[in-house]
Amino acid sequence: MSKRSVLLLAALLLLIALFSFALGTSYAQEQFGSNWQAQYYNNVNFSGTPLTRVDAAINFNYGAGSPDPSIPADNFAARWTGTQTFATAGTYTFTLVRDEGARVFLDGALIINQTGGGFGSFTVDLFVSAGPHTIVVEYFELTGNAQITFSWRASGTGVATVTFSGPTPTAGPTNTPTITALPPIPPGAISATVIRASVLNVRSAPFLGADVLGRILRGQTYAIVGRNSNATWFLLQLSGYQGWAFGYYLAFNGNEFNAPVVSAAGSGTIVDLNTQAVGITQGGMRLRAQPTTASAQIGRIPWGETIPITGRTADGQWYRTSWFGTVGWVYAPFIRIVEGNLNNVPVVP
């Protein structure tokens, strides 16, 4: 072997070593957190008494199985809550890999919302201040394989971006939330105090996709001036304006159901209060042209959306609904009725 060949081979080996080191360093920077307070439910609507335990990381591939013998292999949900400490301020890349549907909250703000079903990998780059932050990861499994991994690493890009293994979303308007000052609470008013988030977004409408108007902090208390029809979102009186907050993160001073219903919405679509029945999706739902799984898919309704029920099949297995003007059918076992009486909903032949 010539001297030149030896030098080329040495250079190639050096490049391979440096590349391998870089990969190893990048992998080592990936953080999975610790001491996740886990709740596992034997349904997809997070109801009933959960199985609780502490998980060291959210990094599971159950295959066709489940997290525990007491949890079914299909149609289960999980919620992990953890206070994780970020040593330094900076831009961090959060990565979610899931098979079915999941969403991630950072200090009460929804940062990843992927509930459409199927396998996917998603990332978001966010600036995070140094210190402890509350992270909540929610996951649901319908059928087939079950898998979820959540992690983050310091990216140092300084630019907030969102990427995912699918079509590129259309960019929307940028909002700059501001910290909301505490307004006075009228005597006798029903009020709510932030308890499950360090910082909680308040929005222009009672659904997670609505514009963020401001932020309220853990321990702050505000008067409730209204609620949606199923008492999952609450309209709060802020300083000079009103905004909606998700009830999961609030503690109530008084009976929150006594607040007046000022919106039937829990989603991005208007729901007519005169509809015979209103339901909430318990998973990412396929909207189909006809009440059969063999029918063409004509839309997708995310998890946790409120929809009108305008018709039903005789066997009760399918509901007719409207999603942003498109009329179609959804599978009834994954719809929870929150308003009205199904007996008054007409049977569609």
C-alpha cells in the first residue's frame, strides 16, 4: 500500500471516528426526565379510577400489549405528570414519538397536539427558562400497536420551530402573550385558582386551538363569568378583558356548574344549542361519508372536540355530525354524549 493510500485511509478512519463521536454526543444529550407520576386508564376518556405508579421515563413500546395486566391492550389512555428541572435557559428541542394519539403540555401550554392516529414523530423547538417546569404528556391507544416516547435536548438554535413526519402545516399569525394582572373579584362570585400549572394560557374561545390572549400564574384567582355547556372550559374575568381557561388546571371556589353557560363550544366548530344531542370525541376520529368503516374518509376530528349529533343508525353504532361544514358519520363508541337526549335524535335509514 502506498504512502498516499495509507494517509487517505487514516483520514477516512478519523472522519468516521469524529462522526461516531458526534452521534454519541447528540444521543447523550437527549433527556427523558425522571419521576413521572403516571396514571393509566382502561378507557380513552381518562375517566374512572386510574392505575397509578411512578415511571422513570416515557419510553415505551407495548407492541400489541398494554402497560399492565389490568389495562386492556386496546382503548386505553395514560397521563404522565412531572416537574423537570432545566439547568440552563435556552432553546430546547422536544420530541414526541407516538403510535395513535398524544399531546404535550409545558407549564399549562399545549406545545404538541397530535391526536389524528397512526404512527408519527414530532418535534418543537422552544425557549425554556432555567429552573423547574411542569410537563404533562397525555396518550391514548385505540387498536393495534401501542408506542410512545417523549424526550428533549438543548438545541441552541435560538429559533422556535415545529416539525413532524407529515405534510408541512400552514403558518398562522404569531401572538405574543402577556402576563395578566390580578383584577378584583366581586363579593360572592364563583372563582377559580390556577393549581396544576406554573403558567396557564387563556384563550379567545373554549378550545385548545384558539388564540392565546394572555397568561395566568399558579396561585392566582379570578372570577368565573361563564362556562361551556359541559363545564370543561371557563370564561374568566381578567384585567380589562375576558378569556377562556381549561378547567383541568383550576380549583373552584364554589360550584362551577352554577356559572352561566355562555358557549356550547369545546372545539373549533360552532355547536348549535338547539341540537338534539352534543358529544365530545374520545379519540382522533375519522369522519366517513357513510356509517361504515368501508366508506371513504372525508375528514378527521381531533380528540376532545365537541360535535353536534344530528342523526344515528338504528343499531346506535354510528352518529351523523357536521365538522366545519362537512356532514359525515363517526363511530359512536368513541363519542361521549354531554348534552341532550339520544332518543330525540332521528334514526337515519
